[in-house]
Amino acid sequence: MKTARWGGALGMLLWCLAVGAEAKPPSSEATAEDKSQHKPGPVRVIVSKININEASKTDLMQLNGVSAGVAQKIIAYREAHGRFKRTQDLAKVDGVSKDVFEKNRGRITVK
């Protein structure tokens, strides 16, 4: 009777090991494939409008296409010629193309 119990227990153990061996962990290819299917969307940063008459160099650099040098030119133009009257006047600054103005049309303001 004891032999039958041990035989049953041993059979159950072997069966569990066999079933466990069949269930393979996901390969690195499957993991990479799963990750590629669940990419997060683009991150959107909400930025309030930037007043180009009062913006600092750091604030101006938040605009698309405005580097540190261009931001400094905007500030220098503002100091030399006075406040901007219209947002379109930004294109008068040397180094600021109309393309930069168009990219930031909804993000700049004058007050």
C-alpha cells in the first residue's frame, strides 16, 4: 500500500515537472515584439503663450526653432528698437525666419 502511494506521488511529481517544462518563458524576441506593440504616444507639453516683449532668454528658447543665440538676438532687437507691436514683427529680427514665426504662430503674443 505504501509503495502505491509513493508511486502515485512520484508519478504526480513527474507529471508536474513535464508540464512545467513545456511552458517556456517568453523569448527575448517575443518580449521585444510585445513592447513594440505597446509604445506610448507622443508626449505633449502644454505651454502657455510667450509674450515676446517680456520673455527671458530661457522663455524664448521654448519656441520651436529658437536657439540661445536667436533668443539673444530677439532680446537685443527688443532693447534697440523698443517693444514689438505685432507678433509678425518677430520676423524682422536678424536670424528669425518667417518659418520660425509660422511654427510658433499660436504660441507667441505681444502685450
